[in-house]
Amino acid sequence: MATFDEVLKEVGEFGRYQKRVFLLLCMTGITFAFLFVGVVFLGQTPEQYWCRSPAVAELSRHCGWSAQEELNYTVPPSGGSAAPGQAEGSSAHSHCERYEDSEWNRTALGCGGPGAPLSNHSGALLRPCQGGWVYQEARTTIVSEYNLVCANSWKLDLTQAVLNLGFLMGAFTLGYAADRYGRKVTYLISSFGTGLCGIIVAFAPNFYVFVIFRFLQGVFAKGTWMTCYVIVTELVGSEQRRIVGIVVQMFFTLGVMLIPGVAYFIPTWQGIQLAISLPNFLFLLYYWMVPESPRWLLTRKKQEKAMTIMGTIANHNGKYMTTTYKELTVSDDEVTNPAFFDLVRTSQMRKCTFILMYAWFTSAVVYQGLVMRLGIVSGSLYTDFFISAVVEVPAAILILLSIDRIGRRLPFALSNLVAAVACLVTAVLPEDIIWLKITIATLGRLGITMAFEIVYFVNTEIYPTSLRNFGVSMCSGMCDLGGIIAPFLLYRLAAIWLELPLIIFGVLALVCGCLVFLLPETMGIPLPETIQDVENLSRPRNWQHLKKTKAVSTGP
């Protein structure tokens, strides 16, 4: 008799077969990153736009005016009103107001133009835009498509908020489905749903359809991302979990680095939306290339199917498997239908669940908050976005160098503490040494990026097989909640005091760093199969005894 981990060592813990499946599933990180940050390119606000006046537009066509002449006769200088989010005087003309029709009558506006500029007339009447806007842009965006400017500018923020809401819903629903019905079927359905919803978003006839299907695309995309992560983690041995966990997230960073190039060569937002959505249909080919998780099959008492997959792995890895499915140990106390109560039913599970939920929330709030606060160096949006992604590469390198030498818990805690100290120090530094503020804030970005990447595989390693996908999805749902809150937290508090958000970020990360020390260390420990295994994680001697007991009780 043998345990699953013993059979996995026999067939190869990270052989040619697992490497192929691993690289295939890593592609999911690229497409998920495209969706996650795509709004930056889908929703660029045109630099030049103004209120449209149907009467002046008709006269402009009749008289053959240039766009600049039509602009001058339609809207006042920017001193009258600035667009939301723009400083006064940042544009030559107002974005959100235009002259009343009576002003043209008063100045006898004709093909020759008025005798004097409209702005020179005392008491010139202005009115908010009601006839739409005129946009001068080289690229179409959802801003110009749905007029998301002036009083409607908040709708652009809504498009990202509903995406995060979709992620949150996907974590709950598809996380449960993956543990209940299988990793592979959930992944394939999610990939199809992500692609289909993305196409509908690209051809949405109005803003409401756009928002609804962007939400649904978020739901399915979260299913692909979380399920692929769990599959690759469950297919490899404990010694390889750290490398696959980090590399999967490096592919997310690769996606952030690639999307500026994709957006640069595609001039329309519909084209960009299709480019980030259609690749999901390629993942349907994984039906023939990616196996169901044999660990999950064992929790469903499907030993024969699990061992068939293990035999395939052995053949591809050039190994010989001696164990049969009748000799494989299967625990009798697995959870059949995962539920949130199972995550908090015992003391160790309850402690880990609440700490991990807080860690996910803190990582999302601090990471997104620092990114938005630091901004990007002025220049090309596409170049700047690429540079901002490169900043995250050293985080992965530091994790790879430390995670198998000093464990998971210490780097996890220290990365949060570094982010906390960096935020607090940046907040109190004077403005006249801006270079130092930027340097320390960047150090905080590095620290919270490390914390964000570590929480993924720590979460995966702590939960038992029967609850792993559901548990990771439930906890990571707090990340999506943090993503919704972060912009409001940043801008609302910054209106009171510019550095106040940094203090809040610092306190959140400081508390998280301290709480992480209460988590069990999982370096080199086999993935827990049952809730009892998780309870024994806090008692190393009992855990080692449990492994020996399993081997003895299942012996010949």
C-alpha cells in the first residue's frame, strides 16, 4: 500500500510530462494579465475633446470650417470649466460646457464667423454638454465610444469595479465547482466563457451590455486563473511547488509586459478587446493535453482513474510504476461537498483561513494603492507600462533565492514588514527630497509584490486536497474586494491629506506581517490530504508521526 506522494515520487515529481502541462497552463497567466490591466488601454481618455453643438456642427459642414474653428465657436476657454480629473487650464478649451444657442444669434454667427470672439461678450451664457462630444484621437477607446467623460467619467471606474466584482463572484462559484465537479472541466468551461464574453464585450451595442458581460468575463477569467494554479501545484512534488508557484505568476508579469505592445499595434478598443479575449479559445485544446488532477480524483474515490493518469505520467517521464490502484491509500474522512464552514470548523483551519483572507486583502489594497500613487514616468504610456512591469521581476528572483532556504513564513512576513516600513517612511519624508521618496516607495512596491506572490502558493500548500481549490478561491476573493476598495481608499483619503493613504497602507501591511508569523511553515512538507493533516501542521512531531503512521497502516 502507498500514499499518493509516494506514487508521485515513483512516476516522477517534475518530469517531462509535468513540465509540458505546466508550461501549457502558464499561458493562462498571460491572458489573465491582459484582462486585469487591459482597461488602461481600452479606456484611454482622448487629450482633445469638446462639447458637440448640433447647430454649429451643421453650420461648420455648410461653411467648410476646420475643426479648430468649430471648436472656437462651440466652447469657452478652459478657464470656464475643467474636465473632471484635469487641472484648470490644462486644455485650451472647456471639455464639459458650451455656449448657449442664443449667443450665436446675438453675435450673428455666420460663415464669416462672429465679429468678435464669443468669450469677449459679457455675460456669455454657458450650458453643460447635451448634444454629445467631438473627439480628436488617433485611437478609439471605450471613453469615446460611450462618452465616459465629464459627468459620466465615473463610469470608467465602474468598468474596472465590475470586473473585480466578477473576479469575486468567480472565486466563490467556480472555486466551489472545481472542488465539486473537477479542476479540468471547470477550467475548460471557464476558458470558453472568458472568450465568449470577451467577444460580446467587443461588440456591445451600449454601455449596459458592455458592463454586464465585462462582469461575466471577470467571473470566468477568475475560474481559469485559480484552477490552472491549483492543477499545476497538485501535479508536482513538494520540492517543486515553490518553483511552479512563482513561475506561474511570472507569466502574469509577462502578460503585463506584453499588453503595451499588443495595444500599440491595434488602433481600436474593439481590436484590443478581441486580442485579449480570443486566445482563451485555444485553451479548449487542453482537453486533450491537460489531465484531471489525480489528487482530486482520489478525494472522489476514483482510484482507478487517478492511477491511469499516474501511469501516463510514468510513461512520459520514462519511469515504471509498480503500484496499482488497489494498493493506493484513500482517506475515509474527506469532505464530499466543500463549504465555507469546513474552512473554519477546526482551530488550525480557522486561524489559517482568517489570516490568509487578511493577507490577500492587504496585498491587493497596498499593491494597487502604491501603483496608482507612484504613477508612471511621463512619456509614452506603452513604454511606461512596460517599465512598471519590469519592476516586479526582482521580487520573483528574491523569492526563488529564499523560499527553499529559509522557508515560506519568514519571507512572507518580512516582505509585508518591508512594505509597511517603506510606506510609513515615505509618508513622513519632506517633499523637497522627492528622489528619496520615490526610491523608498519603490522598495515598498517590491516588498508588497513579493507578499502578493508568496500568498498564492502558501494558500495552496496549507489547505487539504478536498478543499484546496475552494479554499484558495474563497481567500483570494478578499483580493478582489481589496481591488474594489483600493481606488476609493486612495483618492478619498488623499483629498484629506496626500500622505494619509500611505499611513493606512503601512498599518495594514504591518499588521499582516505580524499575523503571518502565526501561520505554519510548509517548506518541504507533503500537501495535506485531510483537515486533520492541516491540524497537525502546527505540531511538527505529530505531522511526522502521521506520515509514518500512514506508511505503516497501508503496508503489506
